[in-house]
Amino acid sequence: MATPVNIDELAQEMQSGFEIMVTFLHLESGSIVMIQEEIFRQAADEEPVEELEDWEQIEYRAAQDILLHPDHYIEFPDRDEINEYRMMERFCLSLEEGRARDRLLSAIRGKGAFSRFKDGVMSIGMNDEWQSFRTECYREFAKKWCEMNGIPYE
């Protein structure tokens, strides 16, 4: 890779990843390419593009390039690899023992953990702390991901 990737930009894109998108890093330029899953599938199946909107055709061509030159790209990790649940757990455990910690640890147990945790963080006035912690976790994850894949970063 010629151009080091900006680790803050990479972490931000990983953090804001959309469920209906596939995201790739172009290894030469360090640019991030996001494509709707449906358009990526259409490109893989070589479906006609005449009925696509202009912006969709741009995504379609990007998908074609990825499919034709897979060695020029690397796909972003998925949500399971990133494991934001573990980030929430680590945040809880980083707090001093007491009611706030106990409340948040209880919130992340069982179904609905993400929304209960978010509500809990807001109600105890720790949203800024959580967002800073989460951002740093994503930065660390992005660095490890780059190192694991031999991608230079700055």
C-alpha cells in the first residue's frame, strides 16, 4: 500500500458502518469505498445497470472494480469481529465499583442489552465518557486490524 490510511478516519468508518453496506479499503490509495449490498450483488451477478440511478451506477462500477481486482481491496471487518458488546462490558468494568457500574453491568445482560446500556449511560450522565471510551476502542481495533493485514497507518 502506497498511502498510509488515516487511522481516525478508518475508525470512524468502522464505527458508523451501516448494516446494508459493504465497505472496502483500497490498498493503494487508502480510500474507503462503501457500496450497498444489493448493488454489490447486482455487480457480482452482472445484472444490467440501465435502470439504476446515477449514484447507484457509480457504486456499481466501484463494485465491478472490486470484483475484477480483489487484490487491490480488503473488506472491512463485520460487526461480529468488532464486538461492540465487549466494548460495553469493558466500559462497565473500567468504572469504580458502585451503583453506576452495577447498573450498567446489569443492563448489558440478556436481550435488549444495547438499548438498555444506552439508556443507562444517559440516565447516569456518562454518555460523554462512554462515547470517548467507544471511540478509543474503535481506534485500537482499527490499528490492530491494520497491523494484522499489513496496512500502514498514521
